Amino acid sequence: MTSPQLQYTLQTLLEQLSEGELGTFKSILRAFPLEDVLQKTPWSEVEEANGRKLAEILVNTSSECWIRNATVKVFEELNLPELSEMAKVELLEDRQMEEVDNPELGDLEEDLESAKPEDGQVEDAENLEQGELEEDSELAKPGEKEGWRNVTDEQSLVSRNTFWRGDSDNFHDHVTQRNQRFIPFLNPRRPTQPAPYTVVLHGPAGVGKTTLAKKCMLDWKDYNLGPKARYAFYLSCKGLSRLGPCSFAELIARDQPELQDDIPDILAQAQRILIVVDGLDELRVPPGALIYDICGDWLKPKPVPVLLGSLLKRKMLPKAALLVTTRPRSLRDLQLLAEKPIYIRVEGFLEEDRRAYFLTHFGEEDQATRAFELMRSNAALFQLGSAPAVCWMVCTSLKLQMENGEDPATTCHTCTGLFLHFLCSRFPKGAQLGGTLRALSILAAQGLWAQMSVFHREDLESFGVQESDLRPFLDRGILRQDRDSKDCYSFLHLSFQQFFTALFYALEKEEEDRDGHAWDIGDVQRLLSGEERVQNPDLIQAGHFLFGLANEKRAAELETTFGCVMSREIKQELLRCRANLHVKKPSSMAGLRELLCCLYESQEGELTKAVMAPFREISVHLTSKSEMVQCYFSLKHCPDLEKLSLQVAKGVFLENYVDLEPDLELERIKNVTPDSAYRDFCLAFIGKPTLTHLTLEGHIEWERTMLLLMCDLFRTPRGNLQYLRFGGHSATPEQWADFSFLLKANQSLRHLHLSANLLLDEGAKLLYETIGHPTNLLQKLSLENCRLTEASCKELANVLIVNQHLTHLCLAKNPIGDRGVELLCEGLSYPDCKLQTLVLQQCNITKRGCRPISKVLQGVCSLTDLDLSLNHIGCGLWILCKALENPDCNLKHLRLWSCSLLPFYCQHLGSALISNQKLETLDLGQNHLWKSGIIKLLGVLKQRPGSLKTLRLKTYDTSLEIEKLLEEVKGKNPKLTIDCDASGEAAPGCCDSFC
């Protein structure tokens, strides 16, 4: 089983778990010996993951053998027998058990052996099965000679719709069987259960749920599965919405009236019946209609929704097997109806399926590979490609361009470009179908707003459209006529309905449809509103297409092909609706990503510039190269951008690179050329005279990306970059040397944050050489969590002496220890040192480190802000009090959060605070000063006012004595604010004053 297959199997198993069971699964899994990569994965990602995401994490971080064995073991620990058996069948079938070296996992072979039933149990099960077969034989007698089947010929039952054309039978079977093996009543290896199964096939539009359901009907009736598998009935909700009241017997026999007389005998054998309810999301009924007036009498006339609700509630034919297909939007309602259903997500084409489909369609491998890579370069289009219909459309469109000698690359840049090319290529120029195009766009928009994708003949007639008018679109594969309900029509795929919905807004309105409300269609503002999209997610892609159709060249192509008239006001409408795209603030990450996607879809520079004009600050999380390309398009049209923050996911900036020699010549660095997508992205913001703040975090490759980026940022004459932050990167000393060399050339940078980088002492020394240069103008430097030790502190002390501009330094979360502090204080003691803020949070400092700090504070020292939080100082507080009592001490802000301070020195501390006339903020949060220490401290502070303005304490029980002292202290010091609830578990920010 390849990794995609394993991931799909694991995902399907995990999605059967409730939220609580999934949490227990994770807890048990964590207790197992995890493989190295999984151990290094932040467990918070695992905790937040749903079943689908957890499967992805496990497949990407663990070996197949470990996943198989661990998953089976965890399911056994969960005490879920059915899922445990399912896991064994799906994960361990047809392969020998591998020995698990880790004893904590246990011997899985013994576990499986112990799970087998004893001999007596096997005999009982065989006797029971034999009894069932005899019972079925008796039940099968009525009418068996006719071989009842409420289905059409097998070939038409699982017919190749337009999106399957060109496929071989083997390819079709491979895609359906991957999902079908999870359906328990079609898998003889799966354990049986007393109650009949309800299986729910769910997934996005067009991924093959109906095809799979019909294939299941054929296999259900296959005699190889036993006499029970005999009768299958197909109920398509597409055609049921408009039926009047009828009995359940009439409902299942309505397509074959010749079975009407035999239906009672058939329904009496419910355990031998499979009923498929296809497209439950297409059943347009009022809320609650499916659970109202539940009925168990299959001869009693009832509204169709009542009959279906009774069937799902197991009131009607409780022994029958049920197979339901639906899109995700109906799952919540289904949970209220179905009894313990098995949910199976139908994925459609996986990546390997799409690749195979392209090869089958093109025939020639080079063309197929190029077309496939073009589709994959567009993440949105590639996601739609899980639907076979979209794959067929992409292949058809790109193959035509290649045959005509055209370059198909630009067509795949946007979904709109590809859909438009496909649509226009199916018709000759000047087709004069503007009227039909307009009617179809109204129909599409009305259906999308009503969350309906199937249209009846009456719907068409209400717009004056006849079947003959549809023939050009039916013949060219844009519309489809339902094979089961001849009066029903739908678009090739939901995405085409969304495209035609966008056409409704982009076409010039005629008088009768100028007001969309006449057709129950929202206006552009509602289409782009976040509230509407939450209620109806299908509107999102329609909004993207609308931006795409705002492109003037595309509008002209539609006008030329169909003879229609496109609206000239759509750009202004979109501009007025910018605020609706979730963007409450310029830095709103989720809303901004949506806006950038829409703007890129438009490929309209002027529109993008007008939309982006108000933005001064942008924060973006790039999760794919497609998002990087979208971001680039908008950034280059953002005229007044000042602050940019980029969070880069793994693989986005990953490039193929050659090893670089440790040569510091600038030309050697500049001659390294990255891929064009990355270079374009960097050019979008490099050299912007307005850009002053840049944050780069996440997975950014040093070998090319970072060096070239820094080179362009630091050397461009138009640049005005003042604040640079990047973290989470690993680099060699040679690469830090390159970075340091480039830093020398910059004259504008004032704030540099290298937090959470693998800097180490050797890289730090190279950096210090640059910062210590007399021409360096850096004012604030943060090296938080860079794995520095005391070995680098000597050079850093020299920097403090030489650099006349550096005022802020953060070394938080570096184990420099007491010796490192002593070395730093040598630099701080020099009169030329200008440092004002020093952050030494969580640096392994003890009371011994307090001595050099106290000494330097009592001398000529410019330090005004000192953070010693999360260090085990303890009685070192007494040493610091000596400095606070000294009138030469210039400290204004002192943080001692969680420093293991004891109550014994609180009175001494209070005396120091009274004598000190400069200290304004003192943070003693998360220290166990107890009641005695707090009383001593407050008792001294109430004597006379001092300079202190903010005091943070951790209090437990506020006694009357403490409350009285607090009132007296505030009365004596009206400017003092005392925070008695400073007991949070999170440490204060390391570099709050650096922003």
C-alpha cells in the first residue's frame, strides 16, 4: 500500500471516531514510543488535528510498519471491537506481520491471536450462519424466478458519464474499489454486526459518490456474496423533491410498475434489501421535515421527506441495509437521523489517479506530464481536479492548445482562465447564444443561492428556455441530462455552475433581470459577504470567478464568442465590496488570504492597485507556492505598504540548490539564481521605499532564498528597511558569515530580530564583528533562543563597548549562565556603553549572577530596563536590593517574574523601593511570597510614597489584613497600580519594548 493509499485508509478509520474517542486515541498514541520525526512534531498540532489531519501527520512523520501496528494496537486499547477488526482487516490484510522491536507496543501477533474466537465460538457462528442461509432460502421462494431487480441494465446503471469518457475499465474499477472495500456489507472479511449497517458516502461535488453507490448495488446483488444479497433499490433525491405523497411501496416501485404486485413479498425480506438514497443534499425540504411524523407502515401514503426520514430513522424497514450519498453540508442533519452510521469520505481522484488519468487522456507521456504539472501549479485548480469531470475538462482544454501550437501555461494561472478557455473553445466565434447564456446564468445563480445543483424542466420553462436551446451546451459537455430522471439537468460540475453564477453578475443586465431579488438572487455585496459564505460555502468560488471575469480581455472574449454584452460597472461594484471579504483589519490573515486570491484571479492591475491602496500593514501565512504567487501579484500593486509579515510553511521556499563555497564576495552571492516564482515574489516588496518593517518566519531555505533576499534587501538604493525579524532558520557558520557581510552594507536597518535561529556561538561571533563595526547603526538586537552560551558573551561585551547606537539587547532563552552574565557586565560597566534595555529571561542565572548585575547597576550604567524572569534567583533578591537602594541606579523597569523569590527579603525590598526614586515598574508575578511576605512588602510601602507606578504580585487568599494594607498603600501612593492577579502560567513577552 503506497503512502496516499495508507493515508486514505487511516483517515477513513479515524473519521469513524467521535471527538472524545479521537482525543483518547491521541492520548494512547502519545504513550507509545514515537518515531523520531513524530517525536519532533509539536504535539499541539496533533491535539488540534481532526481525523483527516491526524492521518496526514502520521503518514508524513512515521513509517508504514509503525503506523499499521500502532493504529491496530490503539484501537484495541480503545475497546472498540468493530473498529479494531476493521483496522486489522484494512491495515494488516495480505501482508505478513512485522515484528515490533519496541516491547512497549507488545507482540502484535499474539494480540491478533488472542483476538480470535475460540473453537466453540467459531462453531456457533457457523451454525448461526447456516441457519440464516436456510431462512434466506425460504424467504427467497416468492417470485425468485423473476429475479427482481429495481435497476436498469448493468451497463447503464454504472454508465460512463461524460467525465469518465476515455477511461479503461481497470482505471474506473481502481478508483471505486478503493472506497468500496470500506463498505462492510460488501466485504466478506469484515466482521458482521447484529444490527444492519447504515453507510454514508460523503464528499464534495463530482467525486464519484453516485458512481460508487451504483457499483455497490451491482455487487450487492452478486450471488457470490450469498443469497441475502438479492434486491437493491435506488432512490435519487434529485427527482424526489417534487413528488407528492405516496406510500413507500409505491416510491420504490415507481420506475418499474410491473413489480407493484410483488413489492409486499420483497419488502417482507428486508434483511436481503439494499436501499440507496442518492444525493440527500439535493432534497429540498423545510428544516425538520425529515423527522416529522415518522412512519413504519410501507403501505401508508406520506410525503416523500417523511418516508425518507422514517427509513433513515430505522422505523421503516429496520433490517434493510442503507447506503446514503451526500455532500458535507447535509452531514449535520444526517447525524440527527441515522443510527450509528459508518462515514466514508469519498476523495475522488487522488494525485496518483489524476496523473494516471492525464496519461490515459494524452497518450504521450511528455505532454501528459507537462499538462499535469501545469494543473498542479494552481492549488485551487488541482483541488478541483479530485472530481473526474474537472480532470476531463482540464485535459480537453490543454490538449487542444498543445495541438494548436499554443502555450497552455498562462491558461492554468487562474481557474477563471481555464474555465473560460474551455467554454469558448467549445463554440465557434460569433455563436450568438447570448440569450441562452444569460438564461443559464440566471438559472445557475438561482440554484447556487438555493444550494441546488439540479434543475427540472419546469425551471427551464420559467425562464423561457426550451430543451432545444440547451442542445448546444448539452452536446458540448457543459450541461448534463440526468440518466435516472430525464427531466433533470445539471452542469458538468458544481464549479461550472459557480462559473455561470459569476456570469450572471458580470453580464450587462436587461430590464427584467436588473434586480436579482426577482429571482431570489443576492447582489454582489451579499455574494462577497462573510456571513452569506458561512451559510453557503458554494458562493466562495463564485466570488473568485466574478473577480476573474472583471478582466477586460476575458470579457471581450466572451462577447466575441457568444455575442453577449458584459457589464462595464462590475469593477466599481467589486471595489465597493472590498470590505466584505472578511478583511476587518489590514492584517487580518484569513480575510487577507481570501482577498489576495480574488485579486490574483482577476489579473487586473488597476483593480488590484485600487483595492490594495488603503493597506499599510499586511500579515500573510503562505502554505503553498500558489499562495506565494497570489501574494506577489497583490504586493507589487500595493503602493503604500509599510509593514509586511510572512509566515512560510514547509516546502514553499524549497529549491534545488548547489553547494556554495564559503566565499564572501558579493558578486558570487548575486550570481546564484533562484526559481522565477521566488524571485518574482521577492521583487514585489524588495526596494519599496515605503516598506520599513519585514518579518519572515517559518521554513525558509538559507542556501539560496535567504542569501538572495538579504542581498537585495540590504543593497537596494531605494530601500528604507528599518525593522527585520526572521526566525526558525538553521544556517551554517559560513552562511552566517555571508549574512553578516551583507549586513555591513545596510545603512537603514535599526531593529534586527534573529529569534529561534540555530545561531550558536560560532555564528554569533561572526555577527558580532559586523554589529561592532563603527559604521553599524543597529539600535535593537534580539537573539532570543539562539542556543548561545557563555562562550559568545565576551565578544558581545566588546560590541556593547564599541557600538554607540545599540540600546536594546535580548538574550532570552539562551543558557549563558552566571559566567556569561559576568562577561556581559564587563561591557555594561564601560561609560561608552549606551545599552538601555537588557532581557535575560530564562538564561540559567542564579544568585551568583546577581552580584555582577548589582555591581554594574550601582556604577555608571545607562541600563533602565532589566528582565530577569524565569531565572532561579532566590535569595539573590537581597543582592539586587542593594542596587535599588543606590541613588546612582537608573533602573525604571525590573521584571522578576517566576524567579523563586522568598518572603524573607520582602521587607528589605520594600525599604529599597521607598528609597529608590527612579523605579516605575516592578513585576514579582508567579513568585510564592505568601501572606507573610506580601504583608511585609505592603507594610513598608504604606509608610511614604515612592516613584513606583506599577507593582505586580501573586496573591492566593486576600485576607482582610491584606485588603486593608492595599487600601492604605493606594491612599499613600495614588499613582501606584497594584496587580494582585499576576499569576498566569505564561511568562511575559521577552521583547515587548522592541516593537
